[in-house]
Amino acid sequence: MNSYPTRWTKQMKVVLDIVYDGKSPITADQVYGLARKQMPRISLGTVYRNLNRLVVSGLISESKVGTVQCFYPHPYSNTHLECRVCGRLYSVPFDLSLHQVAKETGLTLDGYELRLKGVCKECASRCI
Amino acid sequence: MNSYPTRWTKQMKVVLDIVYDGKSPITADQVYGLARKQMPRISLGTVYRNLNRLVVSGLISESKVGTVQCFYPHPYSNTHLECRVCGRLYSVPFDLSLHQVAKETGLTLDGYELRLKGVCKECASRCI
DNA sequence: CATAAAGTAGTAATGATTACTATTATGAAT
DNA sequence: ATTCATAATAGTAATCATTACTACTTTATG
């Protein structure tokens, strides 16, 4: 599916630096916008290709927020509540012990995404 | 975002029955295919609209598998491993106590999706 | 330097989902 | 039962993130 990087190109370095410099999750399109400032002719396909290669190699991490992929400089875990009524996504302060899960399952893990499905407090209070 | 059903239509009943009768998760497109056998002129948009309304009302559940939405007759929880190298999705026999999570967070929950991020055994053994 | 393979730019295609619009069906009030 | 406002539908077009394709360029290596 994803290919492993074999050559270290200028475009790959630009993409990597942008993800590393970012303080918050960034989308492929945002990386594209920033990359074009340094390298105006870089193409969106190249940005996607390099982001995916960097994920494969473990240099950056990725997770889906809503419908779009977001990229992070480091392994990343999060918990969200997805309200089935309003469809909104809420960040939830809940932590899973990745170490414990890795132990129980015998898997090598970098991070997790926990999507809780239910009804948010606002929608619940409206008695819908 | 999603609208709440106010009228009980034939199309809604057809969609609901198909999801209820299914033994396994079903996509909107599959529901559309089955619905057309009973109601040849039903439109895909109507299938989507009714599926979403049924989710909002809590009569059925939904979760994303890869890039597509899947629908289930009952609240549904699952754990998957997403391999960052090959991109494949593996079902993992790990259960989270939803009751415990609900207690800790104070939320009303129907189910969860836990996406573990790491490297699958096959890719790990290839030493990539 | 030569050369094969990997990467890139630019553009077109994909595919699930949503939006739009004219028409039809529904349910509450008369 | 008939009327009537409005919710829902069919059919089609549009979105939009992501991937695929192709001719050209760059890279690593003998």
C-alpha cells in the first residue's frame, strides 16, 4: 500500500520539517500551503506521497479527525466523543495505558485513537 | 448536522429492516442494493438520509471501517490494529469496559471504536 | 560519465458522501 | 374525508480529500 522511502529528496525534507515544526496537528493541504512558500512548484501529490512515506518509516504519525488525515511529529494518542445526534467531535480527558494494551495483545504499538460513541451533554439536555 | 426523523416513511422502514436483518456490518451502498430489490426507484440519497436519521435516533449504530461508514443494528464496539507499514486493518481481541469509561468520564455511551496504531506482526518480521 | 530506478509536477480520475430542485407523500387541522 | 403546509423523495450534480497516471527530472551508484 504505502511505499518505503529509499531516496532522501529536498521535497521530503521540506515536508518533514513542516510537520516537525508544527505545534498542532496539520493536514496534507496545510503542509502543501506551507511547502509552497519554500518550494513554489511542489505538487500536492508529492506532499501526500512524502507524508505517507514518513508515516510508514515511523518518523511522523497520522490520525483521522473527522474525514481528513492529520499529521503529527510524534506518536499520538487521543480520545474523542462522537455525538450521534449533532455529529460533533469532542476531546475527552481519558487515557488508556498503551503499555498495558501492548502487553495484553502482544502488539508493538505507537499510539491509539479511541472514539467513544454516544450523546453529548448539550444534546442529552435537549432531551432529543 | 443530522436531522431527526419526523415522518415514518416506507423508505425509512425498508432501510431499517435491511439493517436489522443483516448479520454483519453493512455499507450504505449495500443497503441501497438490497433496498432496490423491494423498491426499485429508491435513491441512494434517500438511503443515506434515512441511515443517518436512524443513527441520530439511536435505532441503529454506525462506525467507520477504513474510509467507508458501516451500519449495525445494535450498539457496537471494536478494536482494530492499523499497521502503519502495510496500511492493513486487523481485528484485535481486546475489550474495553465501556461501563468503566462511562463512569470515569461521566458520559452516556453506546459503544466505542479503538484504533491501535503500530506495526503488524508480518511487517515487523520483515524487519522493515 | 552513464544508466537504471526512484521521485516529481501537473493533471485527471476516484469514490463515498452531500447538496440541490422539482415533485410527491405525510399527518394534523379543518 | 379533504385540505394544506411541510417534510421527504428521486434523480442528478457537486464536493472534496485522496490516489492514479504520465512524461519528465533527479538521484545514487558502478
